[in-house]
Amino acid sequence: MPITPTLTVDPTVMTNNWAGGLQNPTNQQKLVYKYTHPKRLFNADPAGAQVAYSSGVQRAIAANKYAHGMTNADTNAAANNMTQYGASNWGAAGTNKKYKYQAKATNLANAINQVLNTVSAMPKGRGANNIARMNAWAQGMAQFYGKI
């Protein structure tokens, strides 16, 4: 069999190599090691990261990346994924990601209780009173946006 140059990229080979790389235990351990031993923590410069994030968002908007992604979305694949894995992933998240929720729950509960105390002290009743209570709730919770 002669040796011939590869003049095109075969998407099947590309996909199989990608999947194999993710499934490789050595690569999985490398991922864990690099995550737990970074050169620099991901949150080392929050202000700089926000500037970079904003710049990236503007670049994506200029390239219509969101619109192109939505145009190319495969809703059949999404439905198939949900049918096969959605319920089990949802259920597993209650265990696997509970620590993330727990870390936020105290601050969220404190925010809700603080706003609830304010709203509870306001007069109840139809019309203007209920509108004022609703607005107080929305504005009170808005104070915590991006902080919890």
C-alpha cells in the first residue's frame, strides 16, 4: 500500500479522535491535575477578566456568532439528548452539584429574608399597596444582582 498525502480533513476521523481523547483515562487525569494545579487561578484578576469578557462578547456580537449558532442549532439532536440523558442528568445534579447550591443558599436566603422583612412591613391591599410591595420586592432583590 503506497503512502499518500492527506489532502482533506475527514470529519469522521476528527470526531473519533476527539471522542477518544476525552475518554482516555490519561487525558482525564491530566485535566484534573491541570485544574487543581493551575499556573494562575481563574479568579486572580476579576476586573481584568471582566474587561476581557466584555471584549470577547463584543467580538462575538460583531461576528453574529449568536445568530449563526441559533440558525445552525439542531433541535432534533437537542430533543434526542434530552430524551436519552436529560432526566438522569437533572437528577444527578441534585447530588453532584449540591455543594454549588449550598455555597450560594445562605447568601440567597439572607437576601430573600432581608427583602421579605421590608415588604412584610409595608401596607397590604389591592391597587397601589400591592403594586408598591411588588416594586419593593423587585428593587430589593435587584440590589443583590451579581453579588450572590
